[in-house]
Amino acid sequence: MTIASTSSSTSAELRNANRRRVLHAVYEQIGISKQDLSQRLSMSLPTVTQNLKEFEAMGLIERRGLCESTGGRKAQIYHFVSDARVAIGAILLKEFYRIVMVDLYGNVLKAERFPTPFARTPAYFEQLGQNIRTFISGLTYRPDQILGAAIALQGLVSHDGTSVIYGEILKCTGLTLDEVQPYIPYPCVLIHDTEASATAEVWAQNDLKDAVLLSLTRNFGGALIISGEVHRGRELSSSVIEHMRLYPNGRPCYCGRKGCIEAYCSAYALQLSAGEPLEQFFPAMRQGSPERTQIWHHYLQDLAIAINNIRMLMDTEYIIGGFLQKFMDDQDFLLLARYVNQECPFQSAPVHLRRSVFSDDAAAPGAAISLIKQYLCSF
Ligand SMILES: [Zn+2]
């Protein structure tokens, strides 16, 4: 009895492993024949055929075109269907929200911005749900192709993605999925915005192993990436670097304390120091305004202190993301690196700063990608 059940569970495991290997091999190749798959995976042709059939039935794989051949019957080419499933991602911000749809490769198929300020009210979530419906209605996806909607917001989210444990910026501490889900036509999950951005970054940069993402959006966000995965703490999500103290008794922060990184290194903090929108500040600074240049250099020095503090714990790469990096040119990156190196008390290797691959906020695509990752890992 025991032996029989062990052997049946082993054969089920083997079947699942074969299934996964076939799917992942087709996913990673741009077109491959059954024969090449069999060779590449050292798997019998009938096993490959059986798995391909199953994935074709699910719509995940299709046959398109024939292999070039020097003789005999040409082999059919199998392709992964990039939009066989899609996922919705949203980022809810203080002034507006953004909805995106991504395919199974994480490509953004559609994105739209809605100028509605956040409000923890049924009317707001009803509008969000309605806009998600309208957003999808022009496309040809069946409901079963849509994996779900991941909603990123500025707040720390519980491990199971069902509630906000700290959401001071949006005044939404305690928000639960029960307030949102009834209005959204797909399975929903909540996600911390910086964690979503880091997920997008890891997805887009294959070579990323250990890194710290510093997201210079309206509010500062930081996330730790360890061994190619976004680190999740026990309660504090993927870290709350923004509330590390930079200056004791410094500027007030929205968390109620004083001197946090947020109060010096967020895009909003820079805007407050500048006394004007960043869209005006940067062009005027580039034209040689000495006051603005001083404000900017001061900002970069504060950011350098923040990076140096984190670097004392994690000497790794630093990814500069968020919309503020759009305004930063290569000289700014060199200057920031110089400031960080000056802060370091040791003669060590220079800090390695990397620009985020996302020119804008990565939270909405990252939220959707978290669902895609989950789906692909389910095989
Ligand atoms: Zn704070």
C-alpha cells in the first residue's frame, strides 16, 4: 500500500516536472519544433507530444509555421501564446490612478491614467471597477483569460494581500479587500507599491541578483532584492527605508516622526525645497540657476547619506527609479556616486548605481507581473 502510493506520487511528480519543463522551454524559445524540444529536454517524443497537446488545448501554445529542412517532412513550429492569459495591475495614488494590462511576458498591452484622487469610499472603488471593465471591454479577452487584478497602493500590505496595515499617505490604514473586491470583476489582491516596482525591476533585468531599489516617486520608496527575489519582511513589507532617520529632529515626516529619509529624498521633498513643480525646476536649473543648482546638489547629498547608510548593511547595487530619475542625466548619476563614495568611511570599491529600466512608475506593471509570476510558477 505504502509502496504503491509512493510510486504513484513519484510518477505524478515526474509528470508535473515534465509538463513544467516543456512549457518553460517553449516559453523561453521563439519557436521550437517537437523534435528540438525532445532533444533539448532529453525527453521522449511521445511525452513531449502529450504535453504540447495539453497546452495547446489550454491555448498556451500554438503551432505556427514550419521548420526549414534539408529533406523529408518539415517539422511544425510551436510557439508560446504571449497573451493566452493577461493580468491587470493598478496603482492608486493620492492624485490619480493608473491601470495597465500585461501579457505573460510582462509586456504592457494597454495603460490608462484616471485623474481621480484617492478616497476610501465605495464610490471610488465602484468607479475603479467600472473603469477596469471599460478598460478591458475594447479588447477581445474572455473573462477566463484574465488572471486577476493586483492593486498597488502607497501602504504596507499584509502578507496575504488582503489588508493595509499602514497607509498614512492615503489615510487608508485598515483598508481590507472586502471594501474593494465587490466592485472589481476579477480576483483581486493588494500589494505595497514599492514591492510591486521592485517586482517589475527584477522581471525586466535578468542579471539582477542583490540590489536595493530606491524609488524616487512623490513619496520615497525602498525595496530589498536578494538573490533575484524581492525580499519580504515579517510585517514591514519589502522594507521601509523611507522612515530611516537621516537627521534627528529634522523635517517632519507624515509618519509623525522627524528627520526621515522621506522628508529629504522624496520627489515631494525636493519640490517643497524648490517651491515649484519639478517640470519647471529642472529646466531652469539646467539653464544655470545657481539657487536651484544648490538645492539640487543638497538633495543629492542627502540621498547619498541615505544610500551610504543602507550600504553599510548591504553593499550591493543601487537602482534609482521613480519618475524623478527621468529628470536626472548621466552627470547627476556621476555626482550622486561621487557623494556616496565620499560618505563611505573606507577606501572601498566605488558604489554601483543603476538606472531603473522603467522611465515612469513601475508599480502598476509590477503589480500585474506579480500575478503573471504566480501563474507561471503554478505549473
Ligand atoms: Zn517617517
